Amino acid sequence: MTLDARPAVILWVMLLFVSGGVIANMTVTTDLTALLPRSADPTQELLVAQLRDGVAGRLILIALEGASPEALAEASHKVAHSLRESKLFTSVNNGNPANFMVERDVLMRHRYLLSSAVAPGHFSAPALRAALERQLQLLGSPAGAVMKAALPTDPTGELAHILSEFTAGEQPPVLHGVWFSRDEARAQLVAETRAPGFDLDRQGQAVHTIRTAFTSSGLPESSRLLMSGPGVFAVESRATIQRDSWRLSLVAGVIVTALLFSVYRTWSPLVLSLLPVLTGLLVGVATVQLVFGFVHGITLGFGATLIGEAIDYPAYVLTQIMAGEPLRQTVSRVWPTLKIAVMTTVFGAFTMLFSSMTGLSQLGVLTVVGVFVAGMVTRWILPALAPQTMRTVPHQILPSNVTSWSASIGKAGPIVWILVIVAVLILIVRHQDLWDDDLANLSPISPSAKVTDEQLRKDLGAPDVRYLLVINGAGQEEVLQRSESAALLLRRLIDDELLTGFDLPSLYMPSEEMQRQRRAALPPPAVLTASLSHALEGLPFRTGLFEPFLQDVEQARTGELMDIVNLQQSAFSLKVRALLLGSGGRWTGLAPLRGIESASALADRIAREAAPGVTFLDLKAEAGRLVSGYRNQSLRLTALGVLAMTAVLWWGLRDVRLVGRVLLPPFIAVLFVMTLLTLIGERLSLFHVVSLLLVLGVGLNYALFFNRPFADEDEQRRTWLSLTVCILATLSAFGALAFSRTPVLHAIGLTVGLGALVSFVVAAILGRPRVAT
């Protein structure tokens, strides 16, 4: 190492230590919503909030199967008890009403303010007479024992009325005291976690607790536990993403290392070739952590792509060494072309930093920093650490007649142009199948898991994660009043069979205006006593039986209005907080809908009949609109990246015709890759767009070296060797990603792998190597 090189090496070592310290304390997340935009319009903000922490996102649907109905029912009771004892869930419902004593007490205490049946005339003598006669009929039914206990305090049946509104629509059948599927093959439960959907550590604890409770339920080994819901999916996605990210990065590293060793046949150049990519990866990931405060698992998986790109730089140098030539001299000879290759990739990816999508911004930071650092390490650190003379000449893996190949494949130019015309025609015909705006397709959840979720959701009547009624207002009171108006509309829609059920914040906490109206409908003690006496004439109820009823009505008539504080210690408190959002001058109420047969018909009815401030929201459609908007933004940023690449090429080459020859192969490769992906049924997502930008960067590198001036046939042969090693390394890294079960990583791997291969072939065909002057 020379004295001149020591400052660069010291700076490099310090950078490694600092980056290592950052990575040792980095935060890794696998929450897919963390990749979504940082800012959006109010509807999109609501969408992102619901994807992360919506009321439906806290639900875990549970099913037990593979045993007799009696055994499954007993296991359902045991599992429900274990989950409640864990304190990880705000509610666990298996259809057994005995498990809701706290919630029952809250409803009984505030029943006259909660019941929509309370209205003028509800406590008149005729109305009370009809209610008492219904109670007599129920006393003779199988539910008579339960009704007898509640009769003295609630002869008008307000509690039953409230519960019927809470469970409006289709409910699971009850067998042996718990919910079952309609074919009686599965006992079913619904658990609502205390943790929000994005808190994957606590969601993971909840999932583990459910599995443990099932194992301890006493069911035979042949039985099965089924779970579904956003939290379950998120936990499974995290495991898949983490497993894929680390495994594929390791596989890519091992394959590339083995490839390089087969070329160099000695450890010295192999270790040197790994330094730039490892340094770039370390510094790039540390920079992402510093800029964003966290690193997404997909960004770590993207590190495999950095391996495929940055490993090219030392390969371009080490394969160009002439016998007895110091590495410093080789770097100086190759650097003019390599410098342009590095800077085109850096400036091309730089535009991703301006994306509103956090995911794309992270990938941009990793690429810009990682590639730049890898290029600088290749330029300054490798010559400083290498021996004065590299003893080993790279192993010749190419045939001796490779230079004659160059002239032969150049004759295939017309075929390339014919294929270009065919590709353009295919894309014109298939343009409607080109883009995929479904956010759900970014998730690694299997199709079978999605089918299970749909079946359990249908059997349980759980709210659909997709459809919501959104109620906006200037304040909490206005939103609750509009929620009460919406309830009337939703009940009509149930009667018209457009949906089977809904949830509303006003069901659990009516507006103050509605509470005052219901309280005003409660008669004074003398009036109520007289009406009750008339209603009891001729009925077999003992005198004084309904004294608790009279006392409760008077207490409600003269007491305070209820608010969310009155719901504490019950599951209703979290329910209201999840369905009623906002503060200050912007409040939103949410009504999850279930059992929707025709979303378009439902949306049309709501648009025509709903009050102002009430709108129907299809989260999937809105997510598609969001993704489409940011895909278009990404395309604009990609266009700016191409302009930046072109500017760098002009700065480095200063020859318009040469710039055109270098740009043409990667653009043709992008066209061919889009066509191939369309033909094999792959629809392009945002991350395909990012991948195509990488294809441009890799393709420009190949085109630069295929059009590089060479002094003699030996140098041309070494250039072919360099490019062959680079394409094999790129295919190894990106090929590993193509086998990922995470759609984002699969898209990047398949797109860049195909693009690199096509870029190499097209650049070789259209390249025009020049003789150095």
C-alpha cells in the first residue's frame, strides 16, 4: 500500500465501522403497508390507515375441524377460555352468550339510551301489554330460564333488541352451544386482538397463543386448526419475506462466489472482487436505516440485486489484467468506461429517491449509495490492497475463437429489428393486460389461504376487509348523527338482499341528540306505573315483580348521557375507537359491510339514497387507484432517470452516434422483456417498473463495453471475458430472486434476469467495437 492510498483506506475502514454500528441496531419490518406512499388524499390516507389498523385488520377467524361435533364444541369452549385468559384479545366469540358478562352489564346499564326501539309510545299501556305477552310466550320456550332471570328488569326486551342490531344479518348456526359451519364440520370462533394489525410482533404472539390453545384443547392428532385474517396473513408474510430475503441473498452470494472462484482459480482476486459489493451493500443498508428509521425486508432482499450489479465492477477490472500488469494500471486503463457505467446506474436510480412510495424510495437509496460506494471501492481501494503484481491471470473460460463469434453474431441485426416489430405489435394488442394494480398481489399469501379466508369469512358473517361505508363530518356528534341515518339505509339494503350485515359506531355510542330523544321518551314514574298496571291486568305476574324495571327507567330518565368512558372495561370501547376516527374539525365514521352480492348495485343505491357525507368505499378499487397513480409517477421518474443516463453518456462519450448505439440495446431489451412477461401471463407492477430501470442500467454497462475501443484482439477477448463473467454473475443473483415466493422479489428477479440476458445478447449483436487510436 502506498502512502497516497492510505487516506482512502482509512476512510473506507471508518465507513465500514460506522455502517456496521448502524446495522447492528437497525429496525427491520415486513409490513407491506410500510411500502405505501407517505402522503395521499384523504381517501387514500383512510385506505392506508385501514390496511394498517382497520377494525377488520384486528380480527382473526378460527376454525377447528377433524373431530366429532361434540368434541369440537368442547374444544371451542377450551380455546375461547384460553384466549381470554391470555389478555391478548379484546373479545373472543364462539357463539356462547355466557362469555359476555361484562359487555352484558354495560348494555343493561345503558339499554334505554342504546335501544332504537325506545321512542314515544314505547312505554304506553298497549305497548307494554304486547311486550309482556311476548315475554310469556318466551318463558314457555327453551330459552325460558334465561328470559325469566332478565324479566323483572327488562320486560320490554331492550337487551335482546340491542343484540339483534349488533348482529344484524346472517349469523352462523349454533350447535352444542357454539358456532359451527353450515355443514357442521367445523367449530368456529372470532377473536379480536388488542394489538393493531401492523404490530406484527404482538400479532405473532396472538397467533402463537391460538396454536398453543388448540394443541391443549384435547382434540385428536387428526384434527386441524384453520386461521385467517389480516394479522395471520401479515405474520405468515413476515416469515416468508424474512426467509426469502436472507436465503436468496445467501444463495446469490454463494453462487456468485463459486462462479468467480471458477474464473480466477485463486483466493486473492476473489476476495478483492467481493470487497466492493459487500461494502456497497453494508453502507447502502445503513443509509436506508438512517434516512427512513427502518429497513423493509423486501429492501434487504433487493440486496441480492445489488450483488448482481455491483459485482460487475471488479470483474470488469480483474478480467482485464495483462500478464505482469499492476492492478493500479489496469484500473486506470478501464476506469474511463467503468466510470460511465457506474454513474449511469447511479443517476438512473437517483430519480427513485423522489418517489412518494416509501418502498421505491428505499430501493432508490440502496441502489444509489450501494452502487456508488462499490464503484469507488473498485477505483481506489482495490488497487491499494492488491499486490503490486497480480500473479494469477484470469482463467480462460471462453473458446479461442470467441473474437470470430463477435463478427458472426453481428449479422443477426436484421433478426433483432424483426423481433422489435413483433414485440411492439404484441404489446399493442395486449396493452389492456399489461399492468397489475391489485395491491393484494404484492403479498406472498398462497391462493389456498385466500380461499380459506373467504370460506371462513362467509361462514362467520365476519366483516369484509374490502367494503366500507365512510361517514365524514366536522365533529364527533355530526358523524354519529349521520351514522344513525345510515343505519336506516343499511337495514333497507339488508331487506333488499344487497348485503347481510354491517357495523356502525352509533350502535355502541349513539349521538347526544339521539340519546336526548330516547331519554325524553321515558315516562315519569307515575305515568309509567299507571301504564304498567293497565298492561298487567289479567296477566299471571306477581305484584311488585317489575319494581326493578321502574327504578331503572327512572334512573335512565334522570341520569347522565353516556359517552365512550362508560364503555371502558368492555370490548365496545375498542370497537368505538376503531370505528370512530379523528379529532378537531375532521372526523370519520366507518361501517364495515359484509355479505355483499353486488358491489356496483350497492354503491349505486348508497350514492342515490345516502345522506350528505356518507360514501361507499371499495378498498380494493381505491388501492388499485392509488397503485395506478404511483405507477404513473414511477414511469415519469423512470423517464427522468433515462434522461439522466443519457446526459451522463453524453458527458462521458461526447459522440451522438456512439450514445445512440449504447442506448439502443437496453431499450430493445426493455421492450423484449415487457413482451415476454406479458406472454407468460405476468402483469407488470410498480416493482417491475423499478426492475426495468435496473435493466437499463445493466444493459448500458454491457453496451458500453461492447462498444469500447480496444488495442488488439487480446483486449477484445478480455472484454468478452469480462462481460461473460458479469452476465453469469447477474443471472446468478437475479435468477435466485426469480424463485422467491414473495411477489415483489420474484418480479425483480425475473425481470432483471431476463433483461440482463437479453441486453447482453442484443448488445453483442448491435455492438460496434472500435480500434483504439
